[in-house]
Amino acid sequence: MIDCKYILVNYCAKFQKRSVFCKVLKDTLGGKNTLREYVEWKIALLRDTNRTMRDMFPLMFSETNNIMCESTDGYRVHKTTYGESLQRVHIKTAKLIRLLEGIPLASPVGLYMENSLDWIEYFWAILQAGYKPLLMNMRLDDATLEGVIRELNVQAVISQDKAFSVRNLHAADIAEMGKPEIAPDPDVFADEVFLMSSNSSNHLKVCGYTGERFYWQVCNSAKILQMGRSIQKHYEGNLKQLTILPFYHIFGLAAVYLWFCFFSRTLVFLRDLNPKTILSTVKKHKVTHIFAVPVLWERLYQSAMREIRSRGEKTYGKFTHGMHLAEKLNAVPPLGKLFSKLAFREVRDNIFGPSVQCMINGGGAISAEAMKFINSIGYHLVNGYGMTEIGITSVELSEKTKQIVLGSVGKPFSSVEYSLNAENELLVRGNCLASEIYQDGVWRKLSADEWFNTQDLFTERNGDYYIDGRTDDLIVCSNGENLNPNLVEPLLTADGIEQVCLIPAENVSGKAVLLCKVKRFANRDALLAVRKNLTEKIRTLRLDGVISGIVFTSTPLLEADDFKLNRKKIRRRFQAGAFRLIDLSEDSRAMEEEDRELAKEVAQILAAALDRSADEITPDTDFFLDLGGSSLDYFAAMTNIQNEYGVPFLAADGTGAATVREIVTYIKANA
């Protein structure tokens, strides 16, 4: 019998809870009844000004009681309101006026910091003090940064503790300084911000944005907040954006900070970028929005699939069947979404949990497999597009999974126009582009009517735009045709390969080399099978006259500071011998060296679990008999082995794998 009383009580409880969350949201809307009303009202306030950074400043902090940011020290959650932060901006401004004495107003002042509340406050304090912030790209080397400092005549840099060749203002020293009794002059409020390009094209640029250009960026966000259902979704009355993207990058500055803080939503800061920290922070703070670059989504996908496979063939089979069913049901969007929410709840719980409502990928393409996986398990991940020179100019706004997984970056925002030239390069013009660009010693003004060539290759279908790669990545073949790595690489994958990159062959005109990143300590026989598989694919695609070789490496294609594949950089590293290549002609010394390296790493992990020195552990030292390890010690060590090398968990009794040599053999067989 149906328990009607239970159903009624449960429904009433849910309705009451939803009413509480609606009140939480309404209390953050500046007295407006709905998010749409609030967004329109806030944009109108800025529209009716001169649209300068000075005009934007008070509106960025106007809802003084709203929570601006949250962070955790591992124990407690710390919250700061917009009003509290505004007061600190004024204090920092007074200090900077004193500290920057002697430097001409309207000069650039460097800001070299990781994402933090301090970063935001110094950003506005520099402007309010009458100077133009130069947002220094922390991924660039010191020589490049010093070159920009010299060329732009930067006379001061604010940082945590970094020393440059100009006046250094360190955050700790500024914090200890007493507040001068100085009132900022509103007439000197600066109206330009400088951003550095990521150097992915090997031609460093500095782009200047005025308040007017940022106004149009904010207008773009207002439109997508009104048009995109997922991007406007709150969770328990809150919208919380994870600050994983650096604010010194246009994606982080515009799409994370300006888009959401102009409308007084909440930022969540990370202690570090460790994957475990990211996952725990999302769950602890109930983050709703995550905007990130491809590397995060690819690692998330690979980690999740590794976990699913480790649970056995039966579990993996059920998951695969569920994914196929979800794909079919996506033809009826409401049914597909409902199925994904119910069928893959456990998968989501092991990733970000239920709070995440919208995710945007930018800065490069992600694999079709990763895009399909993340959307099929019940999350909403779409592609966006932008550049340092043009700002953020489009994002996929469809709610249909079937459309999203095609990989479109959507339609251009209302403030910009797109056009494709004869070479299918994307041209962009509009009000939200940079106002000026500095390159090779020359400043160039950029008018809203001028077409900017992105040199990104695109296809347009039904008004939606799909990125196909970059012009400077094309490999000119000996037959005169262009080989587009971005289109070919996804076709050249195989089990055992983590990533591939097509680069021009050295000293062979019109040919390409397929560089394959494989798992560390890969088995030689397995790699021979992979090479055979790839060779057959290359012949089937009729690329055997173009691709002259397949090369395996255990060296990551992306370096620590890379957030997307930079083929020119990889080519330079390859030519410089920076990759450890695997010789399959015989069991070479390189493979043996990797075995020794792996053995050394395993010994260090075992030593850490036992609080011993790794020097005490030989390849054949028994964890239990010789070292006196317990099952609990072994469990701790094997947890680290599993996390580090992505292998299934070893039994706590140590059967068959109690020595370094045995564990190395196990890793090589299962990685």
C-alpha cells in the first residue's frame, strides 16, 4: 500500500526547504525579486555612466552584505563580504599612494600574485591610486617578465615575495604598514588594465582593456545569465565559482571574476591545485560553477575511468551499458537528463558531488570522449571561446546534451561579430575586444569596427562555431596539402596511449612525426602491439605518405605550467632532446633505467609508510619480514602506490608483492 502520509510529509519538507533556499537567493539580489530583474537593473546602472573602471568600481562591491569569497585552512571556512573587502581596498589604496610616490600617474604597476582576495583588492587599489595594473603572467619566465617591465617602463611591482629589478612592494610589508591619512583623488582613477598573452603563439603580446571594453564583457555575461538555464542555476540559494583559472589570464579575469562578482556572487579560493584539494574544496563549499582549461577535464575523465575499471569487468560493463543508454535517451532531452542524474549519481558523488551546476571549458579543445563522459554522467560541461586580444566572445548555451557533445563554442555574443576568411580563419570584431595591443615594441589601437584575425581555424554550422585548430599548427605536406593535427590526432589513439602530438619531422620536409606519450614503465611487448595498431590506422587513413614515424616517450607532453597542448613548444623540446624516447628495437638501457627509477620511487613510498630511510630498502627487502611492517602500514603504502601509478589496489596481506622488485613488476603489468 502507498503511504500517502509519508509522501505528503516528504513533499512538504522539500517544499519548505526550497522556500528557504529561494529566500537565501532573494536576499542577495539587492532588493529585486528575481535574478533576471537584478541582472537587468545592475547592467542599467553601469550603462547610464561613462562606463569607466571608476564607474564600475562601486558597483562591483555594492551588495555589501553578500559573501564575496570563501576559503578554508583545512579546518574552518573563512568568509568575507563585499563590504569588508571594499574597506580593505580603500586601506590598500592609501598605502599605495604613499608607496608609489614619485612614479607618474597612469603608469603601469605590476601585479604578480596567485588568485587570492589580496589580488582582487590590489587590482582595484592600483586603479584607485591612479595607476594601470599590469597583470603579470606567472607562467612566464623571469627573463620574459623583466623584458616586459623594461619595455613598458614599469617602475614598481606588487607581489607576495618575488624580487624584480624595479621597486618591489611585498604584500606582507604593506600589511604591516600603518594606514596613512590619505584620501584618494577620484579624478585620478585609472581606466586601463594590461594583460599578457599566454605566449602559446610564441609572440608575447600585452593587451590593454579600458572600462568601456570591460562593460561589454559584463553585458555578455548578463545575456548568458538570462539565456542559459544551467549557467544561472544556484544550489541551496547560492552561486559559488571556483577560482581555478588565474585572474591574470583573460578567461579568469573576465569569465570568473568580472562576470560573477559584478553580480555579487561568491568566489571560492583554493589552497593549492592538488587534484584532491580541488575535489574536497568543491564538496566542502558546495561549489556550483567551475570554469577551467582542458587539462582538468581530461585528468578528471581519465581518473574516473581508471577508478571504474578498477572495480572489475562486471561494474565496467554496467557502466558502459548505462553510457550507451544515456546516449540514446539524449534524443529526448528531459528523459536523458533524468536518466543520467539517477543512473550515475554514485559516479558524480565520487567526483564533485551534487552541487555543481555549470562547467565551461576554455583555452583549448578537449577530447570528444571527455566531453561525452562528463555530460553523460549528469554534469553540464560546455565549450567557450576567447583570447587575450578579444576577451571572451562565445559559449555554447544549448541545454541539449546531444548538441553539447558536438563540441561547438556556440554563437558569438551580441557585442561581437564572427566571420571566416578564405582560409577558414576566424575574424572577430566588436566592442569587447582589447582597446590596444602591444607587440614588438609598438602599440596598436584596435577599433570596434576592425576585424581581428585570431588565426584559429573554424567551421560554422547552423550559426554555431567549431574550432578546428590553429593556422600555425598546420603541417605543409610534400603534396602541397595541409595536415591539421587537431583533426587527425583524435583518430590516432589506442589503448596504452595517454596523449599524442603531430609535429613536423626534423630535417624531412613535408613529413610529420607522431609523438606518443605512454604510461611510465610501459611493457615493451604492449608498446609493439600499440605501434602495430597505429600503423594500421595510419594506412587506413592514407596518411602513411605523410607521417614518417611513430615515437614513444614517457615524458609528459605538457610541462608543469602548461594548460593546453602547444605544438610549437613541443617541437622545440623534441628537437632539443627534452623527451625520454623509448627504443623498441630491443630491451634497451633506457627501459632498464626506468625500472631503476621506478624501484627508487617505490622504495621511498615504502620508507615513508614505515618512517624509515629509503637507503635501508633494497629491491628484495621484504616489507613484513625484514622491515617489520604491519598490514596497516602496507595499506597506507599501497594507497599511495595506487594514487601515484593508477594501478588496482594490492591486497593488504602483501601476497606476491612484498618487495620493491615484486611491486615494480606489478606496476608494470597493471599500469
